[in-house]
Amino acid sequence: MASFSMTAALAAVAILGRVQAWTVPLPPCTSPFQPFVYSGCFADTGSPDALSFRSPLDQQNMTIETCVAECKGNGYRYAGLEYYGICFCGETVNGAQLDDSQCTYPCTGNSSEICGGSNIISVYQDPTFLPVDKTTTLDYVPLGCWTDDSSIGRALGYPQDQLNSSTMTTETCLQACKDGGFPFAGTEYSGECYCGQVVGNFTSSAPATDCAMPCNGDSTETCGGPSRLSLYVAKDLESLEPCGYVPPVSSSSVPPVSSSSTAPPASSSSSVPPVSSTTTPASSSTTPASSTTTPASSSSSPSVPPASSTTTGPASSTTPTSTASSTATSSCTTSTTSSTAPPTSSKPVTTTSTSSVCTTTTVIPPTPPTCEYKCGNWCSSPLPDWEDVTTCKTSYSNCKLQVAACFGGAGWPGSMDCFAFAAWCSKSSDYCNSGGSWTGKSRVCSKQDFCGRNPPKNPSPSPSPSPSTVTITVACKPTTAIITTTTTTTTTPPPPSTTPSKCPIPTPSNICTQPTNKQYGYAPGSPVGGIELPIVTCNDVKNDWPSSPFKLYTDSDSTKCGKYPRSGCSNACQDACKAQYEQCQGTYAKGCQQGNGGGGWSSGNNDDDGWQNKGKSHWRRRRSSTEIIAKRTFGGGGGGWTDSYSTATNKCQAQYSDCVAANKNTNGGGKCGSYGSGW
């Protein structure tokens, strides 16, 4: 507590002028993170506020865990609760420290927890930040010129209006942001200064020539431009473990990241429980196939006499003892095989070669692509092969479970192609349900036939269509030799396998519910922008299933997806809601912004499932060949997205809030009761 008191005292000296946060808060952090530490009871006189950011969260159902998660998700150093349930966040504490007995009001969401008092705030600190006093303005490094022209808020949320614009310099602005504990600082329009804990509202890098206005207080320095920031960052003022941080993985094992809840603090010496999420990132270890060769002892007699020599007795020789073991993982079980050479007895063997030409024929099988369908920065995992309707539907499930991974990993504008990928998956479902296709007088249901009719986009490397044969001819030396060998073969049990064993792919039936809101027009089957809620269903890794039977499929490699215990179903759905929100903002809102409400933009691939560039200022969507996907995604009229950027953002945020509320009590509904079934 002594170390915090010193930090708090220093922070209390850094009293900023009252500032207004011009930003849209990010969602609360639902990933596991280090517990915030209870830091004490502080006065909040309101001039300025003890903590600068007031959360819009419902104060009628507030808990310490809820507020801490809100502040962690938005990158703040401190969280505070006041007057039964008002949640605040901030980079510094602007108020005098009081005795802990002054904080007595119970929290509205948990009466056993304390939420400050009247004009008194209970403060908690994120221990993953470095102390403020270890950072100077020299620690800020320039990031270049950045945009600051969003219709919904500033790139940096805290304008430093207490500074004199007529004497503004870069140093003046950096000092103000340093005193406030803000990692980001920026100057704009010659005399404006802004600070922030994150760079928000879809700010992007701008040409350096856009920032060309001299600072009012020093004409040799540059202070941004019109709606352009000269941006700086001090890494020492950022959390060392921000929301979503994954600890480094050692080469020997992957320890799970977890968080646990403890009793709420009753005094300054108590600790604060972290957010109540119990998500454990997937962990796996793989033992590659091993091969060992142990040389045996050899006699001094020559094993291969020259052809001209006379052999009166068999020469003795012992070949090396060889043991090879390998571990192979099938689709549902892990099998281990050992390969040994058959034992032979000692006897002379005469080999004669009289041919002057030797030939070697090698058959090279078809090369499957490692990236079967590419959208922007994202590549899909190849779908399993199929030869009948049952395995066809399994392959469709694999495809459907990768859609969220596409929107999350493709980046802008590549994520626009993810609609075409979703349509491609839908086509595979239609293909399965129709029993395949007719080829001549017979019906065929195979992946080769489907991909021939519906080629995936940009596979890499391009697959070879059929096996190829390579024949190599070389000259040989005729030799005749009498060879006597003794082969000793031993079998060594293979090492135990630790390769994760996967079960048949679960069907893409989500335990989480897409919310409904008539005002904004979203409902099950019709999410905002056509970006569906990521799927939470049964865990496909056998080793993980006993403790974590559920999984959120947001990565093409399912071993990297979040896994959850049965008691953590609601947390899994909260994470799914957050992922949908981020994808909605990054694709739908971005598309509306770039298209100015006229239909959205994409990477410009000209195909029936995407969008088409009709000139720099006019982008329009072409009709999708899968009309269900098109109608759900674009409204069916062929006119594209018509929302403004701010309207799209409001819809994404409303859907996120409704999604969290709709899935608050999700319990899995009895699904995934046994491994490999129950979905």
C-alpha cells in the first residue's frame, strides 16, 4: 500500500483542467486478466473528477467486476466506483486519499461489495502499468500524421483546453498528457492538444504532408493540420498486458491463462477480484514423429568382398539396428504405429547387375492447397474431403465454423470478401442437401466435383489437378558381389502422444442467441450488416473436452480458439458478442463510411458474390448467386448498404449491448453432454 500511496500522491498533484471525453467507449474486457488491486478511498469533489471517464454502464446493477472489466477493455490504469454504482475510469486519481472507513455504500449489483460513498470513490489499480513518475516527455516518440475527422468522436478523447493555444508547442502538449498519465498525445491545427489512453474512432494514418501547420508557440515545430494530428506515444504509459494479452508460450508447454474471484475488499489491504470471465485460451502441445537409429557393434571382417576374390566362408557383418516410430492423428482418434524391418537369418546373398541403364519412376500425388480460400489477410483451412452426403455435411460444418475467423482476420477491405466466402459455404450446404450433382447418368457427391463447379478464391499454392509421374534414367555400373548380412531388428515402444485428438466436426448450431431490436432492424437470421454472431458449440479437441466442453470458433485452427467450462457459457457468449461487435465496426461501419452510405466498398474482386468497382467514386454490389446470403447481407434490393457511418456504428453498439443482455443466463441448454456428440 505504501508504494501505491506514493504513486497516488504524485498522481493527485497532476490536476488537469476539467476535460470532456469525445470518444465512444470500447466493450468491456471479457478475456482473463490480472486482478486489479484495491488502492484506497479517495475524495471526488468534481473539480476535476477523481477519475476522468464516466462509464455509460447501468449503475443499477453495478459490481466491482463489471466496472473493472469496463476500464480494462478501454485501456485505463484505474477503475473507481462511487455512490452505490457509478463506474469511473482514469489514468490518474485527482483527489485526496481518505480513510477506508469513508467508503461504505454497498454496490447495487452485489451488496457484499463496497462502491464508494457520496462524493467519495473506491479506487482500484491495474498492476500491469508502470509507475507514472518513471516516464518523461522524452519517452514520447512520434507516430506521424493521423486523421481526426470521425463523425462520432475524436481520435484522442481528452482535449487539453486548460492549455494556452497561442503558446502551444509539442513539449507543452506532451507534458500535459504525461501529467495526466496518457500514453497517446497529439497536436492539431497549430494550437490544439489532445490526449488519450487509446486511439479510437477509426483513426488512420495520413500523408505526412497533411500535417504541415507550425505550432503557435514555436514555428519550427509542426502541430498537425486541419483535422489532422501529429501523434505521439509513450509505451511506458501503456499496460504491459492489455485486454486480450496472451502470456508468452514456452517451448515445453502451454500454461492456461486463468482468473479467479476472491472475496471483495473490506479494507485497503484486500485484493479485488478480476472480471468474472473464466475463459481459458486453448492450449496444445505436439510431439512430432520421432526416428532413432542405434548403431550396433561391427566385426573386423569385411562385409563386401571384391568381385574378384574367392570366398571360402561367409563373411560376418551386423547391420545397424534401426527403430522408427511415428504418431499420426486421425479425424477423431490418435493412433501410434511402429515400423520395423522383418528379421532375417545370416546367409550369403549373390547380387549381379548387368544392365548399363537404371531407371527410377516417382509418382507425385496431387498437391492440395494450404490456403484454400483467401480473403484479404486471411486464409481458410482446407475443407475435409468427402465422397458422400454425410461427409459432405461435415465439411460444410467446417466451412461455416470458419466464417467468423474470416471477418476477424481478413482486415479491411479484404473482409468484404468474407461475404462471398460465407456464400461459398452456403453453396456447399445446398450441394450436400441436393445429394451432389449429375455427371452423365450417375450422381456424384464429392469435394472434387463441388470445387470444380464452385472454385474457391485465390487458393495458395494452386492445387495440381492430377498425379504426375517423373522418370529418371541414369547409367549403372555392372557389379557382381556376394554379400552376407545379418539384420537384427528390435521394436521400441513409441513415446506417448500428446497431439490433440479431434472429434468429428460439430454442427454449427450456436448456444448463443442473436438479439432482436425492431428499432434497428436486427433479429435472428438478420444481424447488423449480415455479420452473424460467432458460433459457440461443442469443443472438438478431446483432451480439452472434460474441463471445457464448449468452444468459441473464431480461428480457422480450432486449437487456438477460446474454450469454456459448462459454468462459463455466458462468458463464451459475451466473448462472441464482443467479436461480432468488432467485426461489425470493422466491416459494416467501415463499409458505410467508405461508401458514404452508397453501398459499401470491397477489395474490388469482380465476381458474382462480391462487389464491383465502377470507378473511383462509385462502388456498387453485384448480385450474389446465393440469394439468401445476399438478402440477409445487403437487404436484397441490390442497392447495397445505405446507413451513414454514425448510424451503422450506433447499430453495432446497440446490437452488442442487446447481445450481452440476451445471453446473460446462457447455460448451454444441455448440449455437449458427452464428447463427440450432443450438438
